[in-house]
Amino acid sequence: MDSIPSRSPLHGRYLITGASGRLGTALAARLTQAGAEVVLVGRTAASLAGARRTLHPSAAVEEAVCDVADASAVWALADRLHRDGGPFQGIVHAAGQFASGRLFALDPPVVRGILDTAVLGAHWIAQAFLPRMVARGEGQLVLVAAAAVAPGRGTNPRGTSVPYLVAKSSLAVFAHALDAELSGTGVSVSVVYPPTFEASARPGVLSATAVADALLALVIPGASAVSELVLTPVSPQTGPTGE
Ligand SMILES: NC(=O)c1ccc[n+]([C@@H]2O[C@H](COP(=O)([O-])OP(=O)(O)OC[C@H]3O[C@@H](n4cnc5c(N)ncnc54)[C@H](OP(=O)(O)O)[C@@H]3O)[C@@H](O)[C@H]2O)c1
């Protein structure tokens, strides 16, 4: 397992949604290696257990089953986690659903899954968890959008789908609007725009670990100076999905 060279130890509790996915698992590894305590959130115990197995056995990790599109489930999760443990220093909302293809071919449950997980999920998480951060005067919420909707990129529908682009654009608007609303509270909301990434890097395609490393800069205590982060691989993007 890689270690992080010359990085300051992280103390504090972090929550990752989409923790059983490529980015969530890589980020959990980086955060726990850096000394943080991490709550892994996903919809199934089996997928979370799989993510847990990729982490060091001594890592401070808790698994929490929750569908972030379900407001009452997110509130119940926040109440339980705050009752049973300390406050959260940072939350990364990496849960996401993806579909390619033309809008007319997408089934309504697929459209709903994309939008509800990203956009409503961000709302419920912010409403359920951020008031406690504001009360402490410290904390970070990071939303994971996509390079396809990064500033200056316009929308690039190549290979993606309308609801995916709408969901990711909405996360950027959400981050900027809520960050402005929370100005002066010590709590920041930022957005990251990763290009297509995979579990392992290949030419022109970032690894999930590379994205996680970049994300760490947004969740360290006091990280309020960066409001958005656009990631671009060194060589031209050739991924099939255009995410
Ligand atoms: N991979 C890319 O190339 C790429 C590029 C740009 C942006 N992104 C974005 O980066 C984030 C992470 O991508 P990834 O490739 O790591 O994703 P992934 O491997 O497909 O994993 C997605 C994760 O989201 C979880 N999830 C989905 N719906 C959920 C819900 N309603 N409630 C709770 N958890 C839910 C899944 O867990 P369960 O299914 O177990 O619940 C899984 O852990 C996503 O937001 C994605 O849109 C990805």
C-alpha cells in the first residue's frame, strides 16, 4: 500500500459518499493513511465491506449504509453519526450515477437516479451535516462534478448524457451558492471537476488515486482558499465516456 510522502498528519473525522466507488475508495485510503478517521457511505453493506477490505486493517473506518437521495435516511445518518462519534472536519460527496446515451433512450429511473444522487444528495447532506460544522466554525464540503462541465469547457455532451451534465453543472452552482451563503462561518463548500479517471492510470487518463490526492488539498483543516479545482491529465483525454 502506498504511503503519502511528507504530508502533514490529518486529525479529524471525514465522511465520504460513494465510498465504495473508485474515487471514494482511493480517497478513503489517502485520508486514513494521513491519520484521519473516515466514515464510508454507500447504499449496500456488501459494497462498503469490499471498500473496507482495500484499506489497512488498522485504519479508523466506519461503514454506513445510506442512500443519499433519501432525505430522511441522510438525516437519520447524521443524527446517529454525531451521537456516536465526534464532529466532521470534512465531507466529500462523491456518490454519483452515470449513464451515457441520448435522453430519449434513458428510462426515467435512470434519469432520477443521476439527478437525485448528485443534486438532492448534496442538498440533504448539506442540510443534515453542515449546521453542526457552522456551529463549530469549521469544516469543508467538497462536491465532485466533472470536467465536462468545468468553467470554460462549455458542456461537452460527447459520450455523456443530458441528466449527467445537468447534475454535474448543478453541483457547481450549488457549491458556489452555498459557499457564498456560508461566508464568514468558517465552513467552505468547493467543487472539483475531474476528467475521466480509472482505478489505475493509463496514458492520458488519471488514476482515482491521483484525483484523490488533488482532493486532499480541499479537505484539510482551514482549506477555504480554493473554491474549485479543475483537473486535467497531462496528455490529451481519450477516455471513452467523456465524463
Ligand atoms: N470515473 C470517472 O471517470 C469520473 C469522471 C468525472 C467525474 N466523476 C464523478 O466522480 C465521482 C466518483 O466516480 P467513481 O468513478 O469513483 O464512481 P463509481 O466507481 O461509479 O462509484 C459510484 C459510487 O456512488 C455510490 N452511489 C451511487 N448512488 C448512490 C446513492 N444514491 N447513495 C449513496 N451512494 C451512491 C456507489 O455506491 P453503491 O452503488 O454501493 O451505493 C459508488 O460507491 C462520481 O460523482 C462521478 O460522477 C467520475
